[in-house]
Amino acid sequence: MSSHLTCFLEIDSQSDFTIHNLPYGIFSETPQGTKRVGVAIGDWVIDLAHLEAHGLLAINGHQDCFNQATLNKFIETGKHNWQKVRTTLQSLLSAENPTLRDDVVLRQNALFKQNTVTLHLPIQVSGYTDFYSSKEHATNVGTMFRDPKNALLPNWSELPVGYNGRASSVIVSGKDIVRPSGQIKLPDQERPVFSATRKLDFELETAFIVGKATELGEPIAIADAWEHIFGMVLLNDWSARDIQQWEYVPLGPFNAKTFASAISPWVVTMQALEPFKVKGPEQQPKPLCYLEENIANSYDIHLSIEVQSPQSAHADVICQTNFKYMYWSMAQQLTHHTIAGCNVQVGDLMGSGTISGPTEDAYGSLLELTWNTTKPLTLSNGEKRGFLQDGDRVVMKGYCEKAGIRVGFGEVANSILPARQFSFHQTEDLSYETV
Amino acid sequence: MSSHLTCFLEIDSQSDFTIHNLPYGIFSETPQGTKRVGVAIGDWVIDLAHLEAHGLLAINGHQDCFNQATLNKFIETGKHNWQKVRTTLQSLLSAENPTLRDDVVLRQNALFKQNTVTLHLPIQVSGYTDFYSSKEHATNVGTMFRDPKNALLPNWSELPVGYNGRASSVIVSGKDIVRPSGQIKLPDQERPVFSATRKLDFELETAFIVGKATELGEPIAIADAWEHIFGMVLLNDWSARDIQQWEYVPLGPFNAKTFASAISPWVVTMQALEPFKVKGPEQQPKPLCYLEENIANSYDIHLSIEVQSPQSAHADVICQTNFKYMYWSMAQQLTHHTIAGCNVQVGDLMGSGTISGPTEDAYGSLLELTWNTTKPLTLSNGEKRGFLQDGDRVVMKGYCEKAGIRVGFGEVANSILPARQFSFHQTEDLSYETV
């Protein structure tokens, strides 16, 4: 990749979507219009289905890869074709190439302003797995809920702890989140009550998308694992902490998480992220053989969270952290996932777990940022927050920058709607805890 | 339903697949042949794609419902059509109807001997959720692994505890199970070792298949829940107990379960099970409003497990239990699953959890039957078993019988293959614990 590569379109120097990025998504011109594959470039989306129909983007042996409602078919064509399409697009968009630059009709039909189109869930999520790979996050949660002296459980340092999430409720940025209801156990009552959650929280995560399937009983060797990863998105793993605390023993979180997991609409490829590779934290103890990896296996990705109250004219940045703090790598996660024989599928989404950094302003959830409401945040308009209130909007952003090259993820943003009114009598009607 | 309904085919009185049953599956004439929908009747499969092509099984507004590789499309046509197809098939198969009975060519083309065809996974499993709804099982596990005095955790009696399983590794009866490998923590060692599991176990479960989808944020009211259930299968939720014990805190079982979950090939419909409805156990405390159900919400289904050693000429029945012992109903499970807003999809598979009865011979796993190897089983050929050995074959069966009507599930059967040999050095090479 050359930093001298320039696009014939005018692209802001702070744009996430430079010619070095070229992330894939699914768009339609109207909310109910035909979905197809697009790539973000500056403020524009380039319509790959249109380029394909014009013979500018052929994939040998595959037809209609981009006239699709999800990226799955394109991803299934394999890594060789991911690279080929990337190279072709960089050439078509470069300032030196007249094919698209000088064809007014083609440009009119293939380029759309991003703010005029509708973005959809980019993949059909075959399966959703969420890991728990930030040492800082696991330590914080363990300190609060279990035992500060033994915050990290013994297995945490030996394997990338993960669990199966719910694929059906993975949604794309922009969709509103209805405050979930469920069973909550209040400390002063013998039995649980049925209530809207009072502890609605976000989790700042990234997720990778599996690009190459395996058969049942065929583990992925750690050296091959990166070949199975297509790209990454931002993930907000919405959580209801009070529902979680009551339900999660002994089989893990369920309704506290299954109401929504939101991802950013643009899938940033591993090729685009290549220049931002860094070494991850040193692993002590040294992992068992099957997880051993001695290469630069992490990425320098700046991550942030903004919260905007409905009473405020602007958003407050409440967290700044970085992907490079993650203890377990994506390759280690994927290898561990398959070591006992589990197969993976194209379109599997694998979440990092909440990404908390070493300092208090780098924690990736309100649970940690407010230390379970004991240290409420003060927004710039003076309002306080323990957990989220109705109307709050949460925006997560991510980008890489090095030597003048910027590759960004855009954002995952959702607003909170009030809880559903249930037709049956609720055991108790309790107002939300507002700190 | 009348018990006088008779089929023109000769059907053994002990057959699971009477004219009162008519379970749906997916078959092909050869292992790689075209998959389509079939119904089991006696020793035969009736080819619904063939009947549909001959105009004998039209579904208004839907085409090619049965010329499909999974049941999902037929299920999506809705309950009205499930009932219509059932009525049509009962008529076509009845001794009084000459349409099929007297058409030799049609019979030759539409009826296949079950032992000549290949059966496939009947549904595309959209999502897989596993509950934990047997009080006896939860009590046994809690007694062994936590605290005999507080074996049941406080949330267990308030909600149907469940967790997300891995949908990609749901397999059909007949497929061999490769003994999984992974991290195991031995009591006398500081760090885990990488090893084949020494505690390979089965879990006797049933599962229901969701037949009607919901939108995100739209909980299913308990009174409507049964309308969303298409049918049931037997489920063997294969488990590696030593991997499970090390990995499962705090987010639940993962690699210990994701290597395989096997289901029986024939989906028995709720209509066929209707005559076998019974009241479930009394629920104390009375569930919160959203889970309250005052109808016959369980089923009298006899369940058994057989194990056959490769050194033995026949199988030993090692467990006999019944679905009616389940504490939480399928409607309660489904309603709870959606109460916080999670959507469900046609083809979602929802496991009951291990079904253990009140007596020691009614426990649904080897973990319980051998009390974690402390009370090994003795097979009829004198061999002992703590957990399963390579070559063992496990067969689960289920049936209902009442007033001369029998409706059975057939079986889910798998054999154990030796563990995979890994190319990298294993930390320790340990022989399996054989009791």
C-alpha cells in the first residue's frame, strides 16, 4: 500500500473512508429499495452491483456477487477475490484512472451520497460468539461482583473465555433500543420483581467476521487462523446489568444481552488494517501450544464512546480506549473456538468482549465508568448518569491513523426508547434508578 | 383424532410411526441425492415432494414447499397449513381412500423403505437455545459441583434458566462423534493440560422447533406461546464434563458443548402429541405473572437411553425417564426467551435441558448416573463405565402411548470415534479415565 495513492473524489483528511480503507456494506437508495453491496469512499457510497453489471468488477466463476442483500456471497468467494476486488477498486477510484473519473453517466449511476442512502445489516449473521478478552474489563467486573483479591478467575489467563451470543438480535447502527424488561432481584426483597431494567448499559467492543468456513471436527491451527478472518466492525453489546446479575449463574448471560447487539454498517477488511498491526500485551503465563503466537497479532485502533442526553445539544466523549489493549488475539479466539471440533461459518460474528484500557477514562462500559453507579458521570450540561436514561444516544467510533493514512470504522449509534408497556399486571412499578 | 383411523400399509403395533404420528423429515434416495421432505409411516417414508408435484398436496399461495432441503419453508407457511397437510396425509394414507392405496405407480414413486434412504438434518437451525428445566438434573449437578445444602440456585425456581447454544454444530442422528480435545484442569496440577476429554457424556433432552417468528422487541405472551411451536425432536446434547468444569465460569459452557448436539431426524408435530398432554409438576413459588400458566402444559413422553460397548453384541438400557417431570413448560421457556425483546425465528431449536427423573435409574446423563464416576455402571457384559469410551454407541428413544395410540420419536444414535491426533505437541499425553 502506498500513502501516495489518491482518489479522484475530494475526500476530507479526517474522513474514515479513504482510498486506503474501502469498507464493504449493504445499502439501498430508499429504505425499502433493493439492497446491494456498496463500498464507502469519503462521503460517497460506490455501488458494486452497478460496477459488476458494467463488467468492471468480474469475479471469475461467480456471478451476481454484489447484487445481494448481504455480503456473505462475496465473502464466500475467498481471500484471493477479496484482494482482487480491493485492487480493482483502488485503481478505479484513483486520480490517475479515467474509467470512472471521466465517465459522467457511470459516476452518476454508481456513486451515491452516504447521507441519502439507507444502510442495512451488512452480513447474514450465521452465528454470534462473544469473547471476554480485555484483562482490564474482566478484572473490573470481577472486583465489583466477586472478590477484589481474586478478580480474575483462574481460567481467564489460560484461554480466551467466550460464550455463544444470540445471532437473531444482531442489528445495524441506527435502530432504536427499547429498554428491556425482565426479572430483577432487589437486595431488600425475597423474590424477584418484573420490571424495566434500571441498569441499561453499553459495551464497547469490536467484532470480526469469519470469511472461511470449516467442517465439524476440524480445528483451525493458530498459524492458519488469520486466513479465516474477513474484516472487522464496531460492536455495541447492549446489556441490562440487573437482569444479568440475577440470571447469569450458572449458564451465563441470556436475556440481559439477547435484546440487541448493534454493529457498525461498514466492514473494514483485514487488508485495510494491515498497516496498523502491533504486538499485543505480553502473555503470562505463556499460552498452551495450540494458542501460541509470536507475531504482531493486534491492531492500533483508537476507540471512543459518546453519550448525548436528550436535554443536551451535543454529545460528551466519556471513554477513549484502544483495541491494542486486548489480551487475547482474534486468531487465538478463533483457534480456541474450534479446538474441540466446533465448525465455523462464513458470516459468523465474533465479539472481542468489552475493551477497557488501563485508566479510568478508558473503561468500555458504564458499569465500569461509574463503578456500578457509585461514581456517577457528570455530563457537560450538568446531568448525572449512573446508567442510561430514555432518550440517551450512544455513539461508538473507531479509527486507525499512521504516517498520514487514516482508516476508520465510522460509527455504531443507537438511541434508547422507553420500556414496553405490558398488558399484564407488573409485580411492581418502579421508576428507574437515575443515580 | 380417532383411534380407529387405520393405514392401508401394514404397520407394526410397536411402530413409532403410526398414522396418528406423521412426523416430518428430510430424506434422499442416495447419500448425495436430492433432498426433499418426507413423512415417516411404519417402515416407509412418503415423499411429499412427489405428492406435491402430482397435485395431491397443494398449499394455497405457496409453491415447492416440499421439494426442499429443509423443513423451514413448509413450516413458514403457518399452522393452518400444518393442520391441512396433516389431514390430507391422514386421508391419503387411510385404508378407506383408494387414491394412493390403489395407484401402484404412485405408490412405487412416493413410498420408500426407511432402511434404504438417507435421513438429513430436518431443519436449518436458525438459532439454538438450551434450557436447564429439570429440577432433578439441576439439583444433582448443584449437589455434585457446588453445595448439597444449596444445590438449586435462587434464580432456578423463578425463571427457566437457559443459555445460547451453537447452532452450526447441530447434527442429525447417525453422524459419528469425534472425542473432543481441549483444556482440562487436573486437581494435582497448577496449570491446565491440553488433552482429549476423559469425561465424554451425553445429555438426554428433547427440543422444540419454533414455527412462527417474532419481531425484535415483541415478547410472546404466555397464552400465545404454544402457537409458535411446530414440533419436537429428541436431542443428545453431547458434553465434555472436564472441559466444561474448567471453562464454564463465569459465562457458561462453550467448547464443552459446541462440538456436537445431535437430534433425531423426524420432527413430531404438536398436533400428533396433543392426546398425550398432562399437567406438569406444581410450581412453588407461583411464577411471576408473565410466566403463569394454568393448563395441561406438559406431555407424557417415555424416554430411554441405551449404551452399547463395541465389545458387546447388544445395547443396555441405562436410563428410563419421562418428559412429564420437566418443571418449566415449553411455553414458559419460549415466553421467557422473548420477554426482554429477543426475537425468534422459524427453525430455532430450543432444548429442554437434561431430563432427569426422581429415581437413580431415571437420570439423563452419565455424570448423574455414575455420580461423576464414583458409582460406575456395570454393563451386561461385565464392562464398567464412568464416562463413555471410544466405540461406544449411545441411542436415545422416545414415545407416547395411550388408549392404543402410539406416537414415537424414533431415535437419536451416535457412536464415539477416537480423539483427533494433533500435529503440535500436546502438553501431556494422558490415557482416558475409564472409570
